[in-house]
Amino acid sequence: MIIVRLKGGIGNQMFQYALGRVLALKNNTGLELDTSFLNLNLTTVTKRNFSLDVFNIEAKIIESSYLVMLFRRIFQRKGREKTFNFDKKILSIGSDVSLDGYWHSPKYFAGFEDVIRKDFTPKNPPVQNIQNLMDEIRNQNSLCIHVRREDYVGNKYYEVINSEYYERGIEYISSKTALEKIYVFSDDIDWCRGNLSFKLPTMFVGDEYAGLKNEGHMYLMSKCRNFIIANSSFSWWGAWLSSYKDKIVVCPKQWFGDASRDTSDLIPEDWIPLEII
């Protein structure tokens, strides 16, 4: 049995699930998702909800009990993330493992991309307004811009990206392809409307397209052809799930406020990292 301790928002949970799913497949065993950490009331951690139930995941959902904790201590090996870098050894750790970490690297599910993409398809068909916007996005050379603000403002661990980063990203992508329309997604769309202005036609995608757990936004983002993402696992997945082979993805070179943290294993080789100035 592979048990994954979930933490963080939907994007973080997706990375954690992806590694657990790969280990379960490699070892021909079951996968359980432990949601107990999400329910803790901690002042140092933003409270999150279990979000993966909007996808077609293959796992059992559990909340740790005394019996689960006892089982872990006696029988299970600990798969604890030591650094932010890719740890190849975890892929050969075997079965009967309890995973605790963020696992932010596509290298953890290399060779299983088709499985992960299938698992992260929406469980329910999109409602009509999302379907209509999806059709519009797919019928033009679209650019997705994601702005992450709410829990990053005043947070020493993360850098709030300024508008100059997005302008440089647009300039770069425009030198490679003829963009037609920009779609801005954000957890603070009102701030974006008041502070961001681009030369290209722009739609600020509101909460009416978010769905139950923001899966609507991620689904719409994944239908875009080009991307300028924030230092956010949410927009990382929005770009990664895009099926366009020729997509251009611009991402921040620096993911955290602490520039010394190496996040190179997070960024796919064909993405374009830009400095945050």
C-alpha cells in the first residue's frame, strides 16, 4: 500500500498524487490519500480542502486514525522529502510506503504522463459557460496569464510577481508566434482588472468560471496555446496539462522568495524561465 499525506492546495495535491500513483503502478499495489493534515488548524499554514475529487483519480480517501498511525509506525517505510530537488531513490522505495513531501518535479512521473493526464481530466462535464469559453479559447492563438496574489502578499516565502515579468513574457512569446487574445486567471481578478493592461485583446476570467474547486479555471487554462505562469503549482499544472506540442510556456526562474532554493527540477526542459525583477 502507498499512502500519500496530502498538503497544500489543489496544485500541490496533484504533485503528491502523481508520485503516489506512479509508485502504486510500479509496485502493483493500492493508493490511499491521507487528508488529515488538510484538516489541521495551524496558524503557520493556509487551511486547505481536499480538492482532487473533481478529477478521475484512482485512489482511496482516508483520514488518519489511531490504527492508521500504528500501521505506519510498525509496517511502513517513510518516504520523506529531504530537499526540493528530484530524488531518484524514492522511485525505487518499493511498496508499503508513507509519502510525506511536496514532490514538485515532473521527473517523478516521467514515463507515466498519459496516465497522469487521464487521471486529471474533469470527473464531470463542464457547465455551459465554461464549455463556451473553452471553445473560444481553443479557436484562436490564445495566451494564458496566471497571477497569484492572495496568500502570497506579505508572505516571506514567496515572491509576488510584478507586471514587468508578464510584459517581458508577452514580448518573448510575441516574437515567436502571432498572439490573438490574452486570458488572465487569478485568485484576485479584481486587482488584475485594476492594475494590468495589455495591448492585445484581454479577458479577465472571473469566478463564474472557477467551478467547485477552481478546476474550471485549470481546465480553461489547459486549453490555451501559450502560457505565462506565476510561481504557483496551480498554473504549473494548467500549462503542463495543455496538449499542444508547440506551446510556449514562460515561467519564473525564481520560485520562492529565497533565491538560493534550487527549483530547477520543477521546470520542464522546454519551458522558458524568466528572472523576476
